[in-house]
Amino acid sequence: MKYYIHHKTRRVALIELDDETKKAVDIEKIFIPEEMPVRVDGKNRVLDCNKIDRWIDNRGIPNSRDSLDEKLKKLKVKTARDLSIMSYGLNLTDHYWISKKSENKQWERINFFDNDFNEDIGRVLFENGKIADAEILSPDCTLNGNLEKMWKIIDGKRMLVKGGNDNDRLEPFNEKLASLIMERLNIDHVAYELFIHNDKTYSICECMVDRNHEFINAHFVYNHKPDNKSLGKYADYIRTLEFNGIRNAKESVNKMICLDFLIANSDRHHGNFGIIRNADTLQWEKAAPVFDNGTSMWAGKHESFIRLDKTENRSFDNTNEEMIQNITNADWFRKEKLSGVGDAYYDLISRNPFVLPAKRLALRDAFERRLEVFNEFVTGLRGTSPAVS
């Protein structure tokens, strides 16, 4: 069956998906090459179809989501890919969507920025709730990630509610910690608060884009390198942002690296950082605010796993310790701005019954030590090289 790929009101490409598997089997025509969500060159049909497939997969719920099969059965849908396509691939992250060639859907009438959506779908996917007979049209059908999550409309705002792992449900508290750090250090970020629902604690945040702006992740950014010469992942990324007009690119990325080091973020990957783009003009406007910081502070692990070196990172290098070596100037960092944050985090997680006292103490001490280590690193920078604006 043939489908259009749309970007807002514009048809970008015509593709063919297998009727049963919904896998891409052909890219029949590209109407607006510069608006394609993935870079295809037409030289290798199989490779290009695989790129489209990965793009569609990344617009849906991963098969590793807990109890997914049971929830799909309740929705009378075979696969997560089917669910995503039934909801036109629409989300609250970017402005791409897909529709059957035979349909006549209009962006203005179905996009989730302007139109309400069926929250029953989210309740099924979020907490295995009941569902009324309704059209499957919800941004929850295209929510990536393993943790339980759903979109809600509160006072007209699109708000994302996200849970935690079954061991210690620490992720929502880590989002709050990250918000506190970034607010004090003046880092552009998505602000998270704690949200109580059915006696469980979740994080909640407002959608970071709107009907005119969209988030484009780092996978897309790397597809827009100015040339083929590689300087390394970090340098390539900075150069690509600067080449495309992003101001203060290095400082923005370095602030994200600083946060990831302080909270031992093990889940910074190319899908949860990137840029904000004007969806109408395609202009790259700024580095995206920092978001999705919950998988940090050894969430889900016993306190015996807490260590102060070689903490995993998947953005540019393998560890947070390696990552900070890319920073050559951090004049914006002031340790005193984070005074008392360790104790504030301890008080915060004391409200979490799944985190035992021994781990609370270990996490507070680990954060304080990482703060000391980063401050020593910054002091070394200031002592060996002049400040650069």
C-alpha cells in the first residue's frame, strides 16, 4: 500500500509499505528532498528503504515496553508499528506524519498541537486501563522509550507524564534533580516536576515545541555534516550546529555534558538531544533544551554498583569521564551555585519508599563527590588556559 510522508501541510515523499508487515518496500517519489526526515540518495533501494523503516520504528513504542503485547491486544492492534501508523505517525515532537495515498487527511485537523486527542489510548498504554470505543488517534501511539509514559492535556497545555523502573522508581526524582541543577546553572532545559497518580510518583513536563517549531535529534544533525571529513563525534556535532547557524553551540553542548557528568547520566544518546528547528522555514534556531535525564544516579541499581569513574554515556564517547575532556572552557560554571543540592536530593528521595536509607546516603555522597571532581576539572582549565568568550 502506498503512503505519503508529510511535513505539516506539505507532501514530502510517496513510499510503499508491505500490507502485512508495514515494512518499507519502495520509495516511489521524493517531492521535497530538503524536507525528508532521513537522507536517501536513490542509489541503493534496499538501504534507503531500511532508513525509512528505522525512521518509522523510532516513531513508535519499542517492543521492549513492559506488557506491550497485552496492551496491544486490548487495543485490538497486532504490532506497535501498526499502532503508530493507525495514528498517522503523529507526535508532539516534530511535524512529520504519514497517511495512505487514498486518504484525504489535513494537518490542521489532526495534529496534536492544535487538536485534542483520546486520552483513553494513553491510559491503556500507561497503566493498562480501560478503553472506550474510539478512534486510535493519540500521541501516546508514537511515544518512544521503555518507561511507562503518556500525554495529558492540563489547562490547555500538552504535558508528558513519565514513570520509573520497577526496582526503585528513581527516574522521576532524578528529573527533578536535573531541573534543580540546570535552573541554578542557567542551562536551557525542560523543567520537570513530580506528579502523584494512584499513589505513585511520576515526573511531568510541558511539551518543549509547538505547532511552529520541532525537535530534530542528533541522528538527523549528523546527516547534515558540511563535508565528509570527520573530526570525531563531538567536534563533528559542534561544527555541524555552527555551520547551520546555531549560536553558542559549543557552550550549549558543554553544559549538557556537565549535567550528565554530575548526575552520572547513562542514557544520553542521539535520540534525546539535538536542535529546535522552525518547521515552516526549516531554519535551525537553537540547540534543544536539555531533557530526558531520568536514567541517571544509578537508577534501578543496588548501592554497591555506585562508582565514581567510568559511568556510561552514549552521546559522543563511552563514559561521562571521557566526555568532559572535550570541554576546554567552562567559565559559566560556579560550584557555589550548587551549594546544598546534594542535601536537597537526599530530602527529595527520602519521599521515595523504594529507595532504602543506605542508597539515599550513597547517592547524596556520590553527587557531592562528582561535584568536587568537576569543580577540580574546571579549576584546572582556568589555571592552564585563558578564558575564551
